[in-house]
Amino acid sequence: MQIKVKTALAHEQQKENEAVKRELASIQEYIDNHIPDLEEESIYFIPLQGNYMQIKRTMLFAGVMISTMKKSVQGIKGTLRTQLVGYDAEVAKIQFEFPPEFLGSLDYAEGLPVHFQVPVRGLKEDAVIKSSSFQCTLEDVEVLAVNG
């Protein structure tokens, strides 16, 4: 399955920005080279990177929401639990909701880049945390609306 990375409806106007184009291309390359086949009829979260800022005790956490649903998803909500492998740290759970007016639609084999600002306890200094250090679980996922 070939995943196509796209922007949310709320960020459509940013697609022509050069920095956004570079980020989308970088994410697409990562997805193309690192993501195995995914099971059908699911929503996945693929972690990309975290930037921990000690002064704020938070991490800007980047990832991609991927749909393998046969129908067009118009909204998603749920909980993301994250553990850092190799770090003595605790990441707060993330409760997210992407309503239709933000998401637009997420069709079969499409990926939506997302960023979360999340509290972290236990890290002592600024750090860039690579994708391989994340263990993520989506829970209580609700597809808010489907079309098709």
C-alpha cells in the first residue's frame, strides 16, 4: 500500500509555502521508506520526531495519522499514549480531536502530519528524540464521520 501524505483542510493554504513543501516531502520520503504494510480498516499513528524543551518541560511531537479505512474519514478523536524507549521519562497522554472543519477528509491510504505539544516528566535537558525511541498506542479511537 502506497501512503500519500497530505495537509489538513485547515492548512491547505500553507501547501505553497516552501518550508511546508520541504516538510511534506521529507515526511513522504520517511513513510515511503520505513512503513510496512498496514492492516485494513484502521487508523494508525506513526511517530516521526520529538523536540523536548527543558525550559517548558514539553515536547513538540510530530507524527502522521494514517487511514486504511475504505470510507473517507471526515473526523477523528481518541487518545495517544506514548512511551520513550531508552529514556527514564513519562510522556503525558494526548487526547486529540480532528473535527471535519479541520481535517477535511482522510481517504484510504492517506497520511496527515500532526504536531502535539505534550508535557514530559523526567528528562533533564533539551533533546531531539528520533522515531525509533517512541512506542505509541492509539486508544478509544472514534471516527467522527465517514463519507462513502
